[in-house]
Amino acid sequence: MPGNIKGITIRFEGDTTKLDKALREIQNSTKDLDRELKQVDKALKFNPHNVDLWKQKQQILTEKIEQTKKNLENLKNVQAQMDAKNVDKNSEAYRTVQREIIATESKLKTYDGQLKKVDNTIRNMNLIKASEQFKQWGTNLEQAGQQMEGLSMAAAGVVASLGAISYKAGQ
């Protein structure tokens, strides 16, 4: 498998075309997700309270995490193949694969952290939205109460008038 990792070509004996293809597909998919995430982040700068944009970012980050996990698994497969072929652990190729594994694990932690922040943001935005709805309901109930108070005052006036008429009629 000729696999390019940051300018270094690693070659193994045997058929590794599936692994090579999988690595290329993950890299291409990751680039697409990175572009889409940049677009969402740019849109969020202009509209930071848009829940739909935050949900898109949440979905993209979830996909990035899945892609990064696949990439990490493939890199570990490469390392396992190198171990099986008794590649010198001090060779530049082996160290490069190890660095890529470490970098990919770091990216995975970063994406997990970003996803948690996005989840919290969405949760807080939903709480704020619910709070605003409750506030609006309270205002509506207060207005209805004031209208009911006005109606009861009018009804009390009518009853008082009827009482006065009845009193006069009784005399």
C-alpha cells in the first residue's frame, strides 16, 4: 500500500488497496465537512442565536467525529501492519504513523469538546426560548385577568343598579 502521510510514502508487501481507498475516502469526506463547518461558523458570526445553524454545526461535528474515528482505526491498522512486517519502530515511517495517530486522537478530543459546547449552547437556547414562552403566557394571563377584573367591576355596577331599582320599587 503506498500511503502518503505528510509527504512520506510507506510501502507494504501484499494487497492493501482497500485500506488505501478507505484512507482516501475519509480524507476527502473530512475536507468536505471542514468546508461546510467553516460556512456554518461564518453564518453563526452574523446570526449567533439561530438554533438551526447550531443544529447544523452539531450534525457536522458528529459526522467529523465519526470520520476521525474511522481515520484513527485505519491508522492503527497501518501501524498493526507495520508491526506484523517487523518494521523498525525507530524508522521515520513508523514514527510518522505514530505521530498521525497521536494527532488524530487529539483532533478527536477537540471535536468531542466542541460538540459538548454546541450541545450546551443548543440546550441553553432552548431553555431561553421556553422561558420567553412562559413569560409571554404570563403576560397573556395577566391581561386576561385585567379584562376579567374589568368585567367583574361592570357586573358589580349592574348588580348595584339592579339593587337600587329593586329598593325603589319596594318602597
